[in-house]
Amino acid sequence: MEGSNITLYRNDVLQSAPAYKGSMKLLPLGKRTRQKVVLGDTDGVIQVFSVKKKETVGVFKSLPLHRAITRVELGRGSGQQDKIFYCYDQTVVGVNKKGKQFFQYSSNLTEAIKALTVKDLTFFTAGDYVCNKIENNNDVQQYVSRDKINEMITARISFSGVAEICPILVCQDRSLKVLKDGSVYYEASMGTVPTTIAEVESVISAQGGVDLGIGRREIIYGTERGSLGQLFLDSDAIRRGWTMSVDNSIGGVNCVAAKYDFTGDGIPDIILGKDDGAVEIFSSQDAQAQPQKIYSGNVADSVSSVHLGYVTSEDAQDVAIHTFSGNFVCLSQKPSKVRAAQAGADEELLNIEEDAKRAERTKKEIDQLRNKLEGLKEKVHRNQPSAVQSSNAIKMNVRHLLNHDDASHVVRVEIAVPVRQIALKSDLPLDFILDNESDVQRRISNTKSPSERYSTLSVHILDKASKRADFSFKAMEGMSGQVQLFILPEESFHYAQSHTITVKPLCLHQAISRGEAEGYLVRPLNKLSITGHFSMQEMHNWICFCLMDIPTRAPHTQQETLHFVSTFLDTFLLVTYQDGEGHFSSDSISTLEIVRDVITHRATLQKQRLSISFHGNEDSVPQFCRLIFPRLRGLTSAYHQSGLVDALKEISAQEGSLECFTDRQKGMLAAVRENQDRANEETLANQKKNLDHLIELVKTFYVDWHKFFGRGLKKTYAQDIEELLSRLDTTVEELIMYITID
């Protein structure tokens, strides 16, 4: 694996059961010159081993708990650095490096512990929504988050000259929160969802040109879109550093290590692992300067944990990686030429003999395991001759994201076993996006009419067996439904693992921060108000049926305000609600119509009576038309030009020359010849489909506009709008006039 400045060599060390994020640690160096590795997996096995002469030497390995280990940590207190703490369900267990248990704590919460830090007799835990501080086995502080907690770390932050250990949370609501005494002390809003966080533990001094000061902490965070960012935590505020978007990457950041000096320049480097298998190293000479990438590789499996240490060699550090499927990999630096020359032919011959003996032992172990497996199969068939083949659930992780660049839905599937096919069915009509860089070799799709039970049936066949797959699709707003995946393992087609994704009516709307919304609030907005005898929690639940990126729990405030923007048309939606009231403002009246339909339907199911009022803003029609018209004009022109090119090609074939064409027409034909490899018919069909979709949005807007005002519709409005928008000389003013005139 080559990077821009360094070369690392892959060494597959050990295979465990599938592993969750943060389930691998390296013990500190002791008397020996190599570090021991601690692994936890979803079978509930915790093991410690070292690597010697290219073989793993086990220190201890626990019996399976049959409950997933969700986090592995090392103690941070005095004399605790070699103590191992791991979590499963609501339990924290402490063992020494030889596997002897010395501590156990069980929480009374219902959610599993997924993040942990330990120092002396104090430790912090975090689940999906709750962060706890425990001292002497007693809960002393608790914070309940509105949205899902993606990661938690702790750091010493100075408050009025006194340093305190504070939890730092990154949450699904695009925020970073610093807690003090069980409540939010301050927080920062992110541009996208942060998925992981790490502290730069070495204080940068004069070497880096920046004095972070006592109590100030440098934080590195990664996001679901693959970007990185830097924050500085002071006693009274969060100061933003650099932000870096990673180009040509579809992988989100799973883990970050920011306390290791890989380059040996005295400045901590950043090592990150992504869910698309990418491993990247960044280095910088200045704490405030954006780091530069010095290495990029891929382990072809979602990275769960990454660290740096002396694992396979005592001369150079390895990048230690634990993947979702349980593969423990070391990326090692190239041995020096001096050492290789000194080794001589005798050592080379000895290594060959050792490799041969090791291969022979491995072959015998495989034969023994194969014989044991066959014996167990015969025993099962003898005791249960009529049993149907079954399998345990396949460990997998499915992420559903909205790509704001092209308004598409991205599904990332991580599986513990190799798969070749993924079947999909949906009650929504879906339009799959072809990606030349995807692992998908071909798709067998069948899109039916919406009146049938399943509108989309599809089989995605991978080019080669893989433990991860990505695919994208587009869905229209206005309808809700489900997309069900069936993952078929390569080893057998007798069983499959299923997963369901919910697509909501406003599935192309993305939450934005209050600061990002300031530029949208000056737009002319229509307002929909809904009142009744409902609670804030009920209104919150109804909004959850409409939109993505909504926290599952209602806020603990009297009023809440949310901001959304359409990734397709860039229209804006403002939501404000409290007990008995809900107000929705948007420059797209079609968005308000969808909100009204969904909320009234949910309220009717709960037998709630609602009072609905609407205030229209006439200026919102020009606003909407100016947003959609450039796309309409571009697609109309491209579609007409494609049709003209086909006609010109036919004429040129009949005439046998280009003499009868103008220079512009000759240029169009020349451009087509330069791109003969393109599927022109498919491009033309896509242009027609996209154009029809935009025209349908204009029709819907026209109907919704007059419907809210109680006006009658023109009988020929559909034909009129199609004719108006199919002309190349139509202006946006003509479109505005047609919509607004009664």
C-alpha cells in the first residue's frame, strides 16, 4: 500500500469474530520490545496476544459470553495503564493483562454501554442517549441527550483555573457537547453529522508555534461524509480550527487516532479509518495549519479501530487495524536495507524453513478442524434428520445517508461474511444511480406501477465477493415507504439477512444549523399553522413521520425550532412547535401540503382534532420559479439538442457529407463523435425522465397553490404547463404569470 510520502506493507495477523467500533487497544510497552494487543468481538470474547516471529502468541482468551463486547478501554489512572476494561450490555468488567477479573459494575439502565473512559475509581459511560458518571460504583451524574450519541471521550478542561475531567459528546443532531456537572456547559454546531472524536493528547508548544495553554484541549473530529475538523476547547468557549473535506470519498470516518507521532517530528499525526476500508495518515508542522495527507491505503473492509504501536517489529511502529469483520491487520514500514544485508543467506534460509514448518502446522490444524466439523454435521443430521438448514444472524451494519450533492440516497452495507448478491424490494418507485467505480457488476431491476404491491424489485450482483457494498438511488418526495434489503452470503443461498430502511415523505430535506438558516429566513415564506389539544411530544412524533434527521426524543424546552433545506431544489422549511401548536413556513407550498397531509393523517389515527390555518405569500411563487427554472431550461435545451443531433446524424448518413450543415451543426456532430463510447440513447432517456420530473413538480406546485387558496383549477392546466415548459423561448416571468393568474 503506497502513500504520497511513505509505503506501508500489509500483514494479516489474526481473524476474530466481527468487532464493533473501539474494540481494540494496544497495551503499553513493558519489559519486552513489542506491545500486546487486546481484542473484543461480538461473540463476547476478550483476548490478549502478541506477535513473535510472524506468529501470534496468546496471553489469554476468555470464553464466549454470547453477548457483543461494545467497547474496550485501558485505565488512565496511576498504575491502571495496563488494566483492561470492556463493556457488554449494561456491564463493565475489569481484568488485568493476564485475564484475571478484578472489577465488575452493572448499570440499571436499559440501553447498552457503547463508550467508556476509566480513571482511578471514576469512570464515564455512554449509551445511545445517556451519559453517566460513576464514582465508587455509584451513579453521581447523568445526562440524557435528545439525539443519538455517536461517540464520547473525556478531557481535562480548566474552569476558573481548576482543571476538571469532562465528557465530550458528538451526537447525531450535528453537535459537539461539553458536559459539566451533568449538563451541557457549551456546544458547537457541525456542518454534517460527526461520527467520531479524539483528543490530541500532546500539548503543542514552541515546536508547533502555538501554545495551547493550561486546560485548553485540541480536538479532532470526523464526520459521516469523510471530512475532518479541528476544535480548541477553552474554559469558556469553543474555538474552531481548520476543516478539511476529503475529495473522491464516499466513506464516513469510523475512528480517529490523534496522539501518535508516526513521522517522528515531535508533532502528533492524525490516523483515521473509514467505513469504506480507507486508512489515511495526515501530518502537520503547525497546530493551526491544515494537515497534509502523507499516506492513503485501503484494507477492503470497514475499519472499526486504529492505533499505532510496536506490534510486529521492535524497530518501527505499525498501524494496527481491527475491521468490522474481525480481521486484525498491521500496516508495517519497509525494513531497512542495512538490516536486510546484515541478515545474510543463513538467516534467509532459516526463515524459509520456519515458514515451511508453520505452513505444515497450519495445514494439520485445518484438517483437524475440517474433520471435527464433518463429525458435528453427521451428529446433527443423525439426531434431527428432518431439520431445515438455518444460520445465526449475520453481523452487519447498514447506513442510510442523504447525499446533498445530487439529492440521492446512499446505502452502505457492511457485512461480516463475503456476499455476492443483495436483493431489494420497495413499495416506492426507485431510480438507481449507475456508478462506474462501484463494486456492483450489474443490476437486475423491475420497476412496476405504484398501484402494485411492490413498485421496485431489484437484485444487485457484486463484481466479486465482498464484505461491503454501496449503492445509491433517487426517490421522489410526497410518498413514504420502506426499502427492504436481503443480503445473501456467498457461502450459501439457503438463508439471507434482511434489513429495512424507511423513506419518509420529505426524504430530500436535510437539517441545517441556525447559522446556516439565516440566509434562508429572508426569503418570502408561506406559513401553515396547526393547533389543537396535543402535547409537544405528539407534535414531535408527527414531524418525525415527515422528515429525516429528527431526534427521536422531544426537547426538554417549552418550544423547539428546526431548519431544513431541500437538497434538490434548495427550498427552505422552518418548523416551530410547542404544546398545542405547530407552525411550518416554507417558500415551497408543495412542502407545506405534504406536511399537512402527513400530520392530519397521523392525528386522525390518534383521534385528535386539529385546527389548520394558512397564510400565503404571493412573493413565494417567483421565488420557487426562479429556483426551478434554470434546471428546467438546461434540461429542455439538452433534450432538444439531443434530438437535433439524432436528426443531423440521419441526414449526414443519407447525404454522405457535412457540406449542407452550418458550422454550429458540424460542431455538434464532432462533439458526438468524440464521445462515441457513451450510451446516447440512455442519456437521452435520463434527460427526458428528469425533465418530466421537474415539469411534474411545477404542476404539483400549481395545484397546491390554488388548493390552499380555495381557487378552481384550469381544466387544461396540465397540457398548458407542459407546452409552456417544452418551448425554448419561455421566460420565467411567463411561468410566474401562469401560476398566479386565477
